[in-house]
Amino acid sequence: DMVSKFQSIISEEIKWQLKEHTGRELPDYAIACVGGGSNAIGTFYHFLDHQEVKLVAVEAAGMGVNTHETAATIACGKPGIIHGSKTFL
């Protein structure tokens, strides 16, 4: 919760800049990379209650999801522990 509040400045800035350049506050899409999650929640925060904004989370695939050298932990991960919290490895 604390991280999402701090990182929400990202989506707040998106709204300000979009309004300044287009006259609109809501984008059609909000796209964010996922990994630790703080960038994604910051990007999505102010759009979570707006169904008209499509939220897209992307992750790096490394050498591909069908290899042992992938970075796609969401697509190919398994439950585990990292940095003291449950996550996907």
C-alpha cells in the first residue's frame, strides 16, 4: 500500500501531461513493465477505477519463455520466497 501511494506520482504525471498535450486526462491504454511491481502500480494507480483505460503489464522474456534463460517470471514462474516475501521465481 505504501509503495503504491508513493509511486502513484507516475500515473498522476501521466494524467497531467496527457491533459496538457491532448486535453484528456485518461489514456486509452496504460502500459508498464513488471518486475518488482512498483513501476506498474505507479503507472496504473490513478486508472484502476476507470474501466475505459486498458491496463497492460509486460515483462522481459530474456532468451524466450521456452528456454532456461528466461526473465518472464510471471509467465513461467513458480511460487517462492525472495526478499522475505512470497513472489514468483
